[in-house]
Amino acid sequence: MCITIRPEKTSDIQNIHKTTIAAFLDAPHTDHTEQFIVDALRDSGVLSVSLVAEDSSQIVGHIALSPVTISSHSSGWFGLGPISVIPTEQNKGIGSKLMHAALSELKNLNANGCVLLGDPSYYRRFGFKPIDGLVLPEVPPEYFQAVLLKGAYPTGIVTYHESFSAQG
């Protein structure tokens, strides 16, 4: 297995859609709209980082990042998600490679930081942690996490782009 992480190309869009469906097919805590979210972010022009994991010219994973707004008017913050790895390739380090590449891309964009909603035991290894005063409403605080890339952690209510409401 030789995994390459690279930016998405237009020709990847259909395979990214399929990869995202497959990755979340049997996942807990999903309403199975992740593929629609990625498409809506792209269509809205706010898909700031979109990377694919490729193995022998096959897309086996994808990660998306888009800007978030924070009620305190802190700028330069992005939301990570969704991140997808097809089930047969999970637990092989592909998600970690996507995460490291995505955080590197955010540094290249001069981002202040990144937030995500996810399993604390998984995302802790990338520096994510819950931050007092940084809130995603109606979500248990331990699952809403942030990583600081520069500056200071903001406080306030975080809002993801309206594309996160996409249903199809």
C-alpha cells in the first residue's frame, strides 16, 4: 500500500462522493448526509481544503475543511469535516495521513485554528481538545474540539457553513 495525499481534482468529485457514502454507511451518530455536505461546500465555493488519499490511482479517503464563524468575530478558523476512509482501508493510518496533511494546508493558509466534532480519543493525537468558552450548541462539549495553529483560542459560539444542513 502506497498512499498519496493530494488536492482533489474535478475528475475526483464522483469518487469522493462514493467514498464518503461508503465511509459513513455503518458509522454511528450519522444522518448519512456527509456526501451532500461536501458537495454543497464545493458548490458554495467554501471548500477551502479538499484532499484525497489515493492508493494505486484509487481514492480511498477524503478530508474537507471550510471556514467557520465565531460569535466573538475571531477570524481565520476552519471546521474539519467530514473526513472519510472507505471501510476496507480503515485502521491503516490513512485518516492520520489526511489529518496531518489537512493541518499542514491550514498552516499554509495562515489559519489561526481548526474545530471539529468527533471522538476525543481519536482526535487528541492531533492536538485537538475541548476549549472552555468555545461552543457548538446542542453538542456535548467533550466532542467539540479545537486545535490552535497561531494566536490564542477564541471564545464564542461556532457556526458551520449552511452547507452542513445539506440533505441531498
